[in-house]
Amino acid sequence: MKTISSIKEMQETALQARRKGKRIGFVPTMGFLHEGHLSLIRNARKSCDLLVVSIFVNPIQFGDSEDLSEYPRDFSRDEELCKKENVDIVFYPSNDEMYRTMHSVYVQEEKLSIELCGALRPGHFRGVATVVAKLLNIVQPHTTVFGQKDAQQARIIEKMVQDLNFPVNIIIAPIVREPDGLAMSSRNTYLSSDERKRAVCLHESLCAAEKMCQQGEKDTTAIKHQMREIILKTSNATPNIPVEIDYVETADYETLQPVNEIKSKTLIAVAVKIGKTRLIDNVIIE
Ligand code: AMP
């Protein structure tokens, strides 16, 4: 396995591989890898000859009041994990390498990024779309794998690739969870042990929503009401943990616009602050 930090070297390596007819698979991450990331890496490994994983905490997708400086990092551990997964190249650029002074071109998706996290994190998806566009031009993959964990992000990337004609196949892989249902996330490391116990309420609310849908409930007001109740319900095991709902939403999977009735493929998504940690999770109702 090789670690590359230079954009030029990464592009040349990708070009050479392509000339030899090799298929490039790519998994972009912000590092501090967990089983969720590893599942994407294994998924990508299946359909490529050269597997590239990028580790880059992208500063332009963080708002001023967000956790850029605290974001967990452990590059040597990530490198070891990538080695074990048979990754060929870890692309690990610096901020200066990715954003030279005077950087002034950005990618802005204008429809799917309005609701959900887009409404609460201004500029976030512009930062995400810009860095993914750059990474796709640098790594030049045939296939790139994203997680459904960040469902809105995955839809926006799919749309960017479609609208801007990037020659790449996008795979969206399922959410990997802890045994109690909490979706794996690098940010879970911020949680105290009581917060960690409380955090399972996101998944519980989504399971309840799924069950209501299976039982024929179509009214999303009723579903969202039930979900809010579950998230806010205090328990004796974890008293005094502040829980704040950013959103509980039901949205059309194609447009990401809120829906009042479940008629077609629907994304049910939640964003909740447990203490100071903001967690997101979702399910898709087919
Ligand atoms: P991040 O490092 O958080 O930017 O995530 C990198 C990629 O891993 C994104 O495509 C995420 O959606 C995906 N990912 C993060 N957590 C999970 C998870 N629990 N299950 C599946 N994919 C995940």
C-alpha cells in the first residue's frame, strides 16, 4: 500500500492505471475509520483493480461554529486499517494542497441541498460537492462508494455526477450499525457513556416509523409525531442528558422535498443533538 499526498502524483498514478486498463475504485472519507467506512472499502474492492481511499477533513464543509478543530483524527491507525483491507493507495493531501490560496471555484447544487441538513448547515453541501468534484478529478475512479448514512449527501453527489457528466459510477451502500442500532460515525467518539446510551433513540424512532409504514400508516404527521415522542422520552437510565431535535423529516427520495403522505420511495431522516454532539440517521421506505 502506498500513501500519496500530492495531487499531481495521484493524478499521474490514476492515469497510468487507466492506460493499463485497470479499473479504479474510490472511497472518499474524512478518516478516523470505523466499520461503516470499512464496509464501503470492501464494497469498492469487489469491482476494481486499484482501490483508492482518501482521508481528508475538508475544512470548507464545516461552518464557523462547527467541530472542524475537534474532528477526530488518527492517521496511522487509518493507514493500518486500510492496509488490512487490501487498499492500494491512501490519498492523504494537506489543506494547502487541496485549497491553494485564491481558490475561487465551488460546486453548488441548488435543489436537493435546500431541505434537511442543508437548511441548518448553510454552505455545508457546497463544501461537500466541491471537494468530491475535486477528488473525482484527482483520483479518476470508475466507481465511487458513498454511505446511505449521509443520505442527502449521497443524493447530491449522484445529482452532481449526472448533471455535470462525471464519467463515474456511484454506489450507495447500506448503513452499518452498532449492535444496539446506533449508526456508526466518527462523531460517536464525542459521546459520554450516558449520552451514548441515549443516542440509541435515533434508531428507535426510525424503527418505529418503519413499523408504522409497514402497518399501512401513510400520514407523515402521525409518523413524525411518534418519532419525536420516542426521541424526547427521558429514561431513568440516562437522566439529565440534553436532547434537541434539529429535524425529524419525511421527504420524497428523488426530490428530497418534504411529503405529507407516503406514496413513493421516501426518506425518513433525523438529526438530533445529544448533549453537544449532532447525530444523523435515516431509513428509506421503498
Ligand atoms: P465521513 O468520513 O464521515 O465523511 O464518511 C465517509 C463515507 O462513509 C461517507 O460516504 C459516509 O456516508 C460513509 N459512512 C459513514 N458512516 C457510515 C455508516 N455507519 N455506514 C455506512 N457508511 C457510512
